[in-house]
Amino acid sequence: MSFKVSVIIPCFNQAQYIEETLASVLNQTYPNWECIIVNDGSTDNSKDIAKKWCDKDERFQYFFKENGGLSSARNFGLRKANGKYIQFLDSDDLIKREKFSEQVKDLQESEISISNYFSFIDGTNDTAPHRYLSPFLSEENYKKEVILDWEYRKSIPCHCVMFESRLIFENNLSFNENLPNHEDWVFWVQLFYYSKSIKNNKNEFALYRIHNHSMSVDFKLMKQGFLKASKILEVFFKSENNIEFVKLSKEKYKEIYHKNRESFINQIKSKIYSKLAYCYRYVRKN
């Protein structure tokens, strides 16, 4: 018996990319999936493209909602999901055709599977693997690293992860719709915290698109969101009576708070530059 994978794709004015994204879902070797396309108030022709794919294959489902942001769209998709497993996918990214079948295998023994990924530069065929998850020492160490090293060393594109849907429903988890950014950090930390087993699949099953606008950083908004997110985690761990993780959240808050504008932006940009530089080096070498 194969269990259903619920793929959730939020979309806002990404008509130029979403067709390729949906094709990467249709091409999966694992057949038991549903793909929930959430149009978050797009003003381009995303609707027409999505409906065309729904006509092509009944496993695609299309929903329109008023614009509420990425977290709102993902939460909407979660409420529509019927699968045993959840797979998020942004409307400009791609997945390899073996992703579902291989990570479903992981989930026979674990609650969460996290793959590695390829970065590729928009408008080119240049790709290179990234292994931000290594070394994957243990579940407990990994949970701590995700708190302390997020944005600087750790980074997990949403489509790398597949997990059991019951982790969300049993623990009442969702994306925080009041955060301007770093909502994914809060979500992953809480999800990993509740999980008993995490599998690091070292294959690169996800393709992460690097845009030119990736280099634009609103320092003030980014820092405000990061600080607010770390406070949310502190409150969360207090409610769990986890003193150690409360301390880690406070340490992260202090680290963010005391960073000046230049050092904060440089650290975030260095992560993006490293992806670009590594991608170019990898392509030239191979």
C-alpha cells in the first residue's frame, strides 16, 4: 500500500515559472500524490496555467484566495491536504523525479526526511549541489544547530523536506502569519522539536532557483522579523518547559540584536554569494 503525498504550492504572480514547477511534480515516479495549488491573489495568468494542469491530471487541485502572504497560502494548503505526508514546493523551484519515491521510503522509518539540494541560476542550466545539512551528527544536535546557525550556516529550502502530516495536526502547528520573514525558521524548529526521528537523505532531490533579486536585502525588516521570530521560539520553549532550548533562543536573540547593519547584511549576502560562487566553480570544473 502506498500512502498519499500532499504537495502544497503557494503561488503569487509566478506565471513564468509555475508551469516548469508543476511539470516536475507530474514527472514523479511515485504516483500517489495530490498537488494543491494555492493562488494567493495573483494578478498575472497563474490561474489559467494552473487550471490547464488540473485539466491535464486530476491529481492537481486549484484554489484561489485573497492575498495574505506566503504563510497564509501555505496554511490554506495544509487545511486542504489529505495525504499522510506533506511536501511544500515554491512555485519557482523544482524537484527531481525520484524525490517522492525515495523520501517516502525514508518515512517508513522516520517522521521527517530532509534531502540535499542543487542551486541553479535563473535563466541558465548551471547547477551545483549544496550540503548545508552536513555534518548531520544526531537529531538532538541538529535541532540545536537549526536554532543557533539559521541564516548563517544552516538553511533549509522548504522543498527539501517531506514529513508526516500528523506532526502538524497532533501538535497544532502552522506558519506564523504575523512574521514579515523567518516564518519558515520558526516552523522548522517547532516541527523538528516534536519529531522523534529525522532522516538526512544525502541525495540532491530539490532544485533551488537563485534570482537576481536574491541579492536585495531590506536590513531593517529582515532584522525585525528575525528578532520577532526568536522571541516566538523563546515563548514556545517556555510553554514546553524546555529550559535548555529557552536559553538557546535567548542566545540567538542577543546575537541578532547586537549585530550592526553591515555585519548582518554581509552574513546574509555571504550565504547567497557562496551559492553563486560554488555554482560557477562546480559548473566550470564539470
